[in-house]
Amino acid sequence: MMQPPGPGTTRTTAEFVAQLRSVKAWSRFSYRELERRARRAGDQLPISTVSSALNRISLPSEELVAALVRACGGNPAIVAEWVAARHALTPSDRFELAAGVPGPATPTAPGPEAPVGSALDGLAGRQWPPCLLPPDLPLFVGRDDELSEARRLLDLDSAGPVTLLVSGPAGVGKTAFAVRLGHLLTGRFPDGQLYIDLGGFGDEPLGQFAVLGAFLRALGVHGGAMPPDLASRVHLYRTLLAQREVLIVLDNAATTRQVTDLLPSGGRCATIVTSRTTLADLGSRRLSLGTLDSTAGFALLREMLGRERTTAEPDAARFIVETCGGLPLAVWVAAARLAARPHWPLARVAEALGDEQRRLDELAVGDIAVRASLELTYRGMTPTAQQALRLLSLSPGPDFAAWALAALIDTTMAHAEAVIDDLVEVHLVEVGANGATGFRYRLHDLVRLFGRELAQRAIPQQDWATALDRLLGGSLHLADLAADALGADFQGSPPAELVSWRLPAPDIDQLVADPVAWFDDERRFLIALVDQALDNPNIGPAAGVAVALTTFFQVRSHFDEWERLQSKALDAALRTGDQRSAAKLHRCLGELTTILDRYPEALDHFRQALLLADGREPAYQESAAAGLAYVHRLLGQYDSAVRQFEEAVALARASDNVNCLVYATNGIGVIDLEQGRVDAAMARFEECLQVSRAAGYRPGEAQALRCLGQSHRALGAYPAAADCFRRAAAISEDLGDRLTATHAICWLGDVLVRQGAHGEGRRLLARSLWIYREFGNVWGEAAVAYALAEAQLAVGRPVLARRRAEAAVKLWRQVGSRSWLAVGLDTLAEAHRQAGDTVASAQIRDEAAAARAALHDTGPRR
């Protein structure tokens, strides 16, 4: 077997250390592999100690030299040759103390049973304080604020020693931060700095007994003076530090127990502990490191690659940083790969990182890999926490709540929160915003990819399908209950078979106590869940969630998301032949296109819903009939509208669907009002108001009040109209429905102008105009333009009134609302008359009459 090279002739410390580095290079073993080989041979060869020894111009101990050469493959003869060379360089062990590694035994030292005082007597000749900190990294960016805060937290003015815990996820740079901080503080600790990598998440973490032995040797205790038991070592260690100013850095701790006996008691000492966990039971000051922002991440990449390369490819450089999610280790690894390959363009690594399947493979260089770092954390977790991480990595959405994990692992909210706490403890899950219904949590993108790798190996497809079914079932149940609590629609509950899983009742009550707040918290998650689940053969549950969100999309006016999600779900339902889901989705999209004034599309959706729902979904059949009637009314097709509304009323009475009954009855009342039968209309609106209040159907109550306000307005009873509009707006605002509230506010502005409160009325109309434009509601924008035209006429400004009336007429032509087109033309004709253009006024009045004649009735009155 080949042997490593011998030491040759070395006259200086620098030459000896350089030769020792050549042995390590010859072996081609990584530091981690050398540590493993040394452990098998009965030696201790910590990575940090070897790295420090080979990068300093000071002599390592004979023990370290022997262990390193042995681990590199040297036989006893080669090892002896190296130890002899080391021994010949210095007669003193003071360099060993400076290097911070175990020195040779001292035969004359006190025996194991000697008292502490005897051990201290053996230190009289010690000259050099221990300096065990690894070399400071020259590439260190983006932590100025954290360093300032850490120095403040390590203020030694307080009584007793100070301990600072620096925690954060794997790869966030805790070690680099602690080392930089230690070097910044060396002037405050003239008696030395002790450092050890505890290997808390490795295969064989260091115990306190071994660490105390290394620290005591660094402090000058040798041979027989070393106490043989843990308690005695702790006592001697704390005695030695009692009157000294020493900084202790305990890197990579897994548990509080691992560091407890390593904390000094001397009031002038300080300890920095780093950990991937929060070490909740450690009494310390705390600093949590997060990922780097994009500016700091880019600065790190630039420092490693040079300004010229990053400036030449700025987009690729930014993409690399963004893909690494601000994780310093990931940015460092990507930059190290590029630095070792100066001929590579940055775009090559950026393209590779853009492929999620390859990303973790690309984030590895030499012995350092993001995947390996995460693996250490994962192996130390409980089986339940490991399962949770795997399933969460497969779930959709940028963030999640505890109830989602409860569904994935089939448990209660309380247990799910405990599991999340375990994941937060090791920084694999990040705590996000505190939503209205509880905390939100998220996985770092690289943690998610790591979890997916594990899931693909450990979770059978059927188990994941079962977990997804639970998540969909729980989501559908919550969304339906929340929509029902809001009471803003009349579409009916989902079939029992779609709700395959539900939370316990107390958990449900807590979540949906405020249904709109719950939707605000969960909207993005639920949309992502539906998007993901629509790729499965059985799209029923996913389509059910999409349908259940209709009420919230409407109340919160998320029209773009509403259309995209339900159109995708409808395509999936038609593709898979799921006619029940298709009927529901057609009905919901009919409602949306009605709101968006796309009446031909709305008619088609409602007709398709009626056709598909017949005999399958009674609730959707009656609501589709009511929706179809509403569009016919908007288009001035009153005969068709009344017929469809009456059909909806009959179906709603038969199924005891109060919401639909109120909606359809109200619709017939509006037709009465628009045809001039005000008393008949008011009777229907009063009926709707009473039924809505008795049933607790607040949207129906608001609708009835708006229509009563319009009735009073038609009779010239403006104070009564204003009161109805105010009450309707208050209910809609309380429900969080801005658009519906605006319908009331718009007409409140109109009647205030008619009462003479021109300033306040125009202010409300202007506010309404901006909201209608924000939501793209063309009919509403036309109504505001009409009301503003009326307001200008009321104060004698016919030219301005004409401009507003022309805008209203144009918009009502656009949406095809013939009845309101006639109203707008009346106002436009009056504006021309007051401006002195009687010819134009007469022509426009003729056009208004023709529009009414096409309706076979007189239409609504101005």
C-alpha cells in the first residue's frame, strides 16, 4: 500500500505545517472523512481543529500530527517519523497551547486525585492564552445589523457571565457569524478564546466530558492533572475561568444538555452558542439569523466571483441569488462552483438551478452540500416530524396554517401545532405572519425541495393521494361552513361524499368564527390546492373547493382569480365528464360574468347550468334560473325575466332555499319598479326584508334595503331613501363586501344631491366611481356618471351634465342595458335643453322613446 510522504527536513514551523498540508492533499480525503477514519482508529480529529491547525503558522501537537498522518493512511513507521520531526522543532509545549490542541502527557503533573489547587500549581509556567477560534472568513457580508445587536447583547456590564444563543436554519451562516463576532471581540477577552464544534447534528456529537478535556488542555492542564470524572472537570474548568476574561464559542449544539456544563461561572466571561434549534430551556440572550436579503446575497456572490463577472451577467447573478432563497450556504456553494470554473458563464449555473429536479445536486461543491446540511437536521427529528415535513413539501401554496397539517397527518389542531413547533425548533419551518385566524408558516424553497426528495422515496403514491383527499375534504368543509356563516349565496352544500375528512368541531368553530378573515388568510393556499388537485382523475373535491370559494371571491371582489380558477375547474370537469361539478361551475361563472357586465357569456353559463343541473343539483338549478332571470332583467327582457324568476321562486319554496327565494322575489320587485309599479315593488321588497331578517340572511336584507331606497327615490321621498341606502351600505361593509356596499353608496350620493347636499353627494359619487373602476364594473360606472350628470343639472351646469350623461349613455349601450339606456338618454336630452340646444334635445328624446318602445313598456323613471 502506498504511504504518505515523510516530513523531510523541516527547520521552521511554517515548513513543517506546509509539509503536513501536503500529506492531507496527498490523501485526497475530506476533513469529514479524516474525522471518521481517525475515530475508527481510536483518535479524535475534529474538523475544526484540523482545519485550524493546517491554516496557521503555529505548531500542532504531537498527538494531532500522529492522528492526522494515521488517518491519511500512514503506517506506524511513517507516523513515528512525523512525530519525531515535530518533537525536534520545539522543546516547549507553549505552541501547542496556542494552537489549541491536546499536548503530550506531563509525567511530573499532579495525579488524578490531586486537588484543584495542585492542578493550578502546575500552570505557573504557562505564557500563551488559548486562541482556538478558526480563521475569520474574508467573505462575510450582510450581517452588520446582527453583529451590532450581538455586541450589545454581549454587554458584560451586567452581573454574572453572559450567554448568547445564535440560532437559525441549516446553511444560514451561524458558524461564520459566531467566528466573525469572536474575532471582533478578541480585544475584550485578553485571556483567550475557546472554540469547539460540538457536532450536535452529526453521527457522533461531542460529549461534555471530551470537550472539557480539550478546553482544559488548552488552558494548560496536562497529563495526570486532568480530572478523571465529569464533575471534577467542570469544577476545575470554572475555577480556571473564574477570574479570567475568556470568550467561549460552542458551535453547532443540538441540545441544552450538550452545553450546560461548558458554561463558565466567571463574571468576566461570555459564551456564544450556535444551534439549529431554539434551545428553549437554555437561559440566554437570543439572536435569530434569517436568510440574506437580495442585496446582501448579491454582494456575497460578487465578492466571490469579482465585480467584473457579476456585472457582465447581472440577470443571471440575480437569478442565482433568488433561486438560493437568500440562504448564505447555497449562495456560497453556487459561487464556489463558478469561482473554480472561471470559464463558465453565470448563465450556465443559473439555468441548472432553474430546474427544481437538479437544484440540490447543483448546490454542492467539494465536501459541502446544502442537501447534506439539511440531512443532518432531518435525521435528528422525530418520525412524526419527519412525516410532516415530507407531506408539507408536497402540499401547495407559499404558506400554510396548522389545520392544513392536521388534515395531512390526520390529527387534531393541537397536535398539529405541536408538530409544527418541533419543525420550527430546528428552523425547517419558518413562522410567517400572524393571520386573523392564527399563525402562518412556510418552508424555505430549498427545504421544500429536500422534503420532496424524501417524500418521493418514502411516501407511496396511494398514501399521498389519501393525504391529499383529507386536505381537500377538510378545505371543502371549512370553506362551505365559512360561506354558509357569511350567508351571501344560495348555492347549497357540497355532497357528503366530497367531504372525506373534517376537523373536530371545536377546531372548526375557532377557525370560521370570522369567515371573511379566514378566507383572507387561506385564499392563496386554497387556490394553489385546487390548481394542484385538478390534475388528478377525480376532480370532484377540487372543483367543490373552487365552487365553495365563490362567495368570498364575490365579497372580496377577487374577480380575476375567480374567473381563472373556476374556468380551469370547468375545463377539467368537462374533460372528465363530471357533469355535477360542471353545472355548479357554470352557475358560478354566470354570476361572475353578470357582475362584469358580460351579459351574453352570463346567459350562456346560466343556460348550461340549468341543462346540466336538471335532476342532479336542485340548489344549483334554482340559483341558475334566478341568475338567468337577473340578466334578462338587465337587458330589459322583462317577460323572460319574470318567467325565470317565478320558476326560481317555485323551486326555492319547494326546497326551502330562503336565500334564493329572497333573491328571486326581489328580482320581480325590481321589474315592477322599473315598469313604474312602485307600490307593488315596495310590497315585494318589504316581504324580502322581513324574510331575510327572520332567516338571518344579511345580504338579502341589504339588497331589500337598497331596493326600498330606490322605491322611495322614485317617489321623491329622499330622506327615507337615504336612510335605506345608509343601512344597506353598513350591512355590506360589515360583511366585507365593498362592491355591494358601493351600490348603496352610489345611490346615497344621488339622493343627497337631490336633497341639496351637493358637496357630500358629489364626494360619495366620486368615491363610488373610483371603486367601480377598480373592480371593472361598467354598469356601476355608468350609474355614477348618470348621477353626476343629474347633480350638475341640479346646480345649473348643463355643459358638465351633458359630458357625464354622454359617458353614461355610452357605457349603457356597451353593456346592452336598454332600460337604463332610456333613462340616460332622458338626462342627456335635458342637458342639451338647458344648454339651449333644443334640436338635439328633441332628437335624443325620440331615441329614448324608441328604446322604451322596444321594451314594450315605459321603463324606469328618472
